[in-house]
Amino acid sequence: MDADLAPQPLDTATALPARFYAAPGMANLDRHAIFDRCWQLVAHVSQLRGIGDHVIAHLAGLPVLAVHGTDGQIRVLHNVCRHRAGPIAQCDGLGAKALRCRYHGWTYTLEGQLRSAPDMKDAQGFDMTGVRLPQLAVRIWQGLVFAAVDVASAPDFDAFVSGIATRLGQDRGLEAYGGHHRVHYDIACNWKVYVDNYLEGYHVPFVHPGLNRLLDYRSYRTELARWHSLQWSPLESDPGLYGNGDALYYWLWPNTMLNILPGRLQTNVVVPLGVDRCRVIFDSYYADASDAAKRSADLAFSDEVQHEDIGICEDVQRGMASGSYAPGRLNPLRETGVHHFHELLRAAYREGPVT
């Protein structure tokens, strides 16, 4: 076994070596050892209310399509036509009657069954009834639609989200939020650099002056579960922003974040685009979507924080690729979430992809 992948106790732990962030083969290893074996967030039910409503997503290289079928079920299908790999959908949409490939017009039902293929009548032995879009396993929890490529290798879903609903309570149930707004950022860093950064408040006083004024750094705490972690802090903000309460920052293995502040749910999904690039997708939802002033203030503040994170994450990636970095010691008080993530990574890499 690679010595760098041996389990490490928190009190003496170091971070992962630079090669896990910068080596050319990591993107392929991460997809097969991690992303294909986990639950990934695709959408919120508020985006899929009606029959034919659909949302596109990318699961570490696999294009998928979440769609509300005629039978009322939400499915997650491969967004790859069975003809010559064209896209079934290129953007989110409402009320589609069918799913038609944008390349050659092959048309599927909302359940993924091919129903027409233009000018294929002379193709000997071609049988449309045997052509379907592959389907992923789906679980809907707290209004969030999760999908797994290889459900047999994914964590048990109840264990995956264990304890979160109880902590949220009825007043912060996530299914009731609406007023969807999306923004994304393309960042020149490995996806794990971004997750590392998310998982600790250690950098907040040095990178995020505005956020630091809202949070009580001395009371900032991290709580760990098997497949997720929670960072939380008392929050003190202007009533025109969030007001007072608790700021809850949930991370779910490997790349989903739930930022829950009074009146607002924000989901972050970190999509790897290569060994040194990722896309972070922010979807915001509101308990009162009609309050335009609060919504505008929230989006502006979030954008400010994200640009601060982008700068430092891109600097860290350059450091990882420089040849200078040797794994540093983790802070046992402030970086428990990072250690937890790295131990899950080590375990995934030890197991490796199924061949």
C-alpha cells in the first residue's frame, strides 16, 4: 500500500501530497474511484414540478438529465443519445412532451424509451423497442434529487444523510424553498483544493473580511459524521441580509455543499473539469422568494465571498504544481473537516477503481 494512503490519526495527520492534486492521471482516477461510486446532487424538486420539466447536470464527465416523467416519477437519465452520442438536452427546460436529440432528432419518451428515429426504416434489424437511455439510481431527500452511477458501490443513502434532517428540524426543511437562481464559477484548481478550502474556517479571518464580521470565529465548530460534516457558527447580520441565527455549512461526500442561513438554502456542487480545473455551481433557493431586496443582497454577498475563495484556491493549485510543496501538518482544532475528507479520499484510493 502506498504509505501516503495509510490512515492517519488527527493529532499527527498531514495533508495529502501534491500529486493527488496535480498529477495528470488524477482526473480519471477520481471519476472511477470516487464519483462513479457516490451520491451526487442533480437538482431540487422546485425545478421539476411539472411533467416534462428537466434539468441537465454533469457528474464528473457523465452528462445526465433529470426529468419529471408522465407517471410522476423523477428519473435521472444519461444525456447521451444512443445513436451517435449527441446531447438530448442542452439546457434546463419546462413542460417537454418528449426528449429529442439535438444532433439527428432521435426522440425518446420522458421515461427514456426511444420512440422515433428519422429515416431508419431501411436499417436491417433495427428495433426501437430495445433502445433506452441508461438510468441512474435516484433518491429524493429534503427536496434534493441525488443520483448514483454505480449504486451497488455507493454508500447506503440513509447512512449518507444520517442525522441531518433532525438537526435541521421542521423550521428549516429544505423541500419548501423556491425562487431558484444559478451562477457558476470556473476555477483553475483541482476540485479537491476547492473542497479542502470549504471544509475549514481556519482561513476565514485572513481571506473573508466580510464573512468574518458575520460569524463568531471563536464559536466556530465542526461536527463529523460517516459521510458528511457540518461547520456551524452563530450568525449576526443586518436584518436586510439574514438577520440572526445559526449558519450551517454541510458538506456531503464527495462534492456537495449545503449552505443554510436564515431564509436561504444554497447548494454548491464542485464538478471536476480536469486535473487543474473545476466548475463550482451555486444554486440558491429562498423561503420567501418574493423578497427581492434580501435575495439581491444575498447573491451579491455570496459572489463577493466566492471571488475571495477563487483567488486563494488558484494560488494553492499553483503551489501544488510547483514542485515545492511537501505535505504540511493539519491543525487538529481548525482542520478536522479537511482530515475527515482526506481519510475518505485515502480509503477510496486504497480500494481503487473496479477493473
